Amino acid sequence: MGTISVATRQTGNDSSAGSHPSHVDRFRGAIWGQLVGDAACLGSHWIYDLGELARIYPEGLAGFEAPAKGHYHHGKFPGDQTHYGDAALLLLRSVAELGRFDAADFGRRFVALMESPEYTGYRDHASRGTVANYHKFLDRNVDGIFDFQQGADDDQPATATRLAPVVVSHYLDNQLLHVTSAATKVCQDNDRAVAYMKCHALILKELFNGQALVAAIQGVGEEVAAEPAYGPEIVHQIGEALDFLSLSVPEVTVHFGQSCPLLHSFPAAIHAAVKYQDDFAAAVLSTAQAGGDSAGRASLIGAWLGAFLGIGGIPEDWRRRLTAYDAIERDVERLVRNLEV
């Protein structure tokens, strides 16, 4: 295997966006895009009533709104991550430090964060269920070693919002899908979640290879079709998303469902990403305007478009607005520095 040089490191907008980004700029783009998409939806996340969303933001959403009092993320500030992004930062740090995914390492970090009295973020079903299963195991196996493969029975976007660095680090690993399954099961021991995350990982891999966005999505759809339990479902949802490109993102998101389950959020994210495939900000803001689990969808959209357009396709001022900018920059560069492809 050859080694991709990162000597020409670029941290701002670069001329490769929309043309021929290097592999490492696609890697950077996927990780940054995932985190930027999440943070941009912080204040508008989980507002399902589009009328209410319009009343709160009469001039539309610009991204990075502050959560209002009574909001799920109240107490956080513009540039902070949602609870999705908080876990994504943990996974990025784990993979960057080890150079690979390790379920036990990430799992320990995740449980420690969720149990910390200092953590004031939202604890969703996947988080609560994972911590509960961890303690259930320890209660029955005092001297046992938990494998961190017994997460919650959850089919929502938890893993989708943080998977990018795992795919980056195992990009050429012939066990990529096995690693993806293991990464999913840390917090989501659910067959549907595993199937959708394998699809997500394969889309990213094709985009890293320079494939066009629609071609990557369609090609992966054909590949996962043979998966007996959820392959046909995934293919159907992808097909519908691509058939609806003449419709607005809010219309299509409402059609699929604004709520968290991947059956709804995954195809809605595909629709928005493809419809605005040359405009990262427009894609993210369009899904924010659609309400519901916008941060989950925006994380997927951000990862795909970041991989497709490269780091230069993500507005630099958006990246620099992230509260964890310095830590993300350090971890991303540490991860990509010595990747062999």
C-alpha cells in the first residue's frame, strides 16, 4: 500500500472543493462535516411543528442558533455539539489516539461521560440503555470483562452521527463492515441499526474513492440489497429518496417521518444531501428547516458532503464556530497524518 502525503495540509477553503479533493481532504471533510452538521442544528433540533419552527425563527434558520429555555439542549451555546456530537468527539479522540477503532476504549469513555455528574447534555435512549446494560452485566459478572457489544436495542441515528472517523481509519481494511458492526453495537445492539450503518460506511468509502454522490449511493444500494433482513428496506428507501428530488426537503422529510428512527432519518438525509450536493450549507439548513431530528440527519448529510466535496466544501467560518474547534483540528490531523492507502 502507498501512503497518502499530507504535507500540503490545508485548514481553510481549498481549490479542490467540488473538483478533485485528495483522499485526506475527503477524510477531513467527512469528520468535520459530521460535526459541523450536528452543531449547526443545535438550537432547532427536535422541534417537530413546522409552524412553531417558523414562529421561533421567522426569518429562517442561519445555523448555530442558541437553544431556547425549555429546549432539550438548553444551557448549551452556539458552536456546541448536541448530545450526538458530544459522543462523536469522544469517538474521534479514541480513534485518533489509537489509530483504529476499539470498542472497549470508546465504550469506557462513553459510559464515563454519561455517568459524569458534570455532563449536562441530553441522554437519549441509546445512551441510557447502554449504561444500563453495562451495569446489568457487571452486577452479574463481578470479575467479568464487558465487551461493549451489548448496547441498547435502538434503531435511531446515534452511531450514524459519529461513524466517520471509524470509516476513515479502516478505509482499506477488508474487515470494514465487521468493524462498523462492532462500532454500532457499542450503543446500538440492533440489527436494523447495524444494517444501515454498514450502508453508511460503504457510501463513505465510495466517496473517499472519488465516486459521484448519486453513483455512490445507488451502487451501495445494489450491494446491500442482498442483506436478507433489511437490505430490501434500505434499497426501497434510497430509491424513494432519489425519486423525490423535485420536492422540497421539508416535504420529503415529513413524508419519510421527522422522527429519529433510521427508517425515517436515513432516506430523508439522502434526499437533502443529493438535492443540495454542491452546497454544504444549503443542504444542512434545508434539513434544519424540516424539523424533527435535524441534528441526526445533518450529521449524515455533513459526513457525506464533506467526503464528496472535501474539506474545502465546508464553509470555513462554520468550522471555526465549533466550540471544540482546536481539539477537533488536533484529533483529525493526528488521525490522517499517517494513514496508508
